[in-house]
Amino acid sequence: MKNLIFITLLFFFGVSCKKETSVVIQAKDYNTGDGTAYAGQEYAVAESWTPFQETKSKIVATGFLDANGQASFNLKMKNNRKYVLGVSEPDNICYGGLVQHYLEHEKNNLVDFEYLACGYINLPRVNTNCEGPNDKFRYKYYYTDDKDIYIYTGYIDANYNWQENKFLEGCIDYSNAVSYNSRPVGNYTIEWMVERTSGTTTGIDNFTITENDSLTYLIEY
């Protein structure tokens, strides 16, 4: 009986013992590597476990990122429990950030995450060379370095090719339209295609969206 108690206690200790690991968090702007947009944002680590088929959790660590978007701390982790790190997001973030990150046991955790702040774009269009109501116009614009960051999909398919049944038609004039949309800051490439009775023409150009700024890019075709 004593041996059984000893084995049970040994098993309990082996499963429940805590091992300390270090955690380093670093926010990085995708373009500059700077982390100041996350200065002062709160982080938290949640510990979860499932006794008797019912998951329970509690917060075991909290703090704030410094002026450079960084924080470091030590965390004691139980072998049979999960640990998830979350960081609150500033209002003006349009790409990336950190929703949740599972921390690994028995190793130091370096948690880098990238983000991009927001700027604003207005894209009025006007058919300055209209040949009639059957003119067809399509356009797309995308983050130059990485289309996964942003691409406008209004007139293209999943493979970024033009869709035959989606276009603006006729002698449109949206030159006075004002519709600003928030987009990740950075360099963009814009492409368009115009189909007229006289033939098909295409165009390509670039523009840059800057943080907290509003850009109007007029497309005349």
C-alpha cells in the first residue's frame, strides 16, 4: 500500500511540476522593423487544462509592451497544460498583429510578429475616351511586395486573372466620387484593362499609401 501511494505521488509530481521558460515578444513593422505602434499595448498569457472533460483556464501573466513594442518575462509552465499568448491590437492596424500564439514547453519562446498601420485610398474613375455604352473597364491593385498582404479582388478571380463577367460598363464618370478605404501602408501596383469597339488597351502604374494619410488616385482611361 505504501508503494502504491509513493508511485501515485511520484506520478502526480511528474505531471504537474512547473518548469520555467523565458518569453520575449517583439512587434515589428513589416517595412521598417519598428515596433513603436505597439508601445504600451497589453499582453496576457492564458493557462488552460481539461479536468473531467471540462476545459478550464486562467490568466497567469500580464504586462505591457515597452516603447519599442517589446516585452520579456519568465513563465512557469506545467507539463500537462497549454499556454496561449495574446497581445491587444492598436486601433490603426490594417495587417498582421498577434491574435494568439501557443507557447512551447521546455524552451525559450521568441514571439516576433509583423504588422502594418493604415492609410486611406480614394479611387475615382472616368472614361475620358468613351466610344459607347459597351465600353468595359476592369482594374485591380495590390501590395507590390506581397499580394497576400492586400489585393483588390473586385474584377479578378482566385488566380488574379480578369473575370469575364465583371466590369464597369459605358461612359462612366466617377471623377467626383469620394470613398476612402483603409488599406495597409506601403507601395501598391495598379493595373487596368479597357475593352472598346476600337480594341483593348491596358495600363499599369504605382502609388504609395502612407500612415494616417489620405490619397486620391484618379484613373482616366
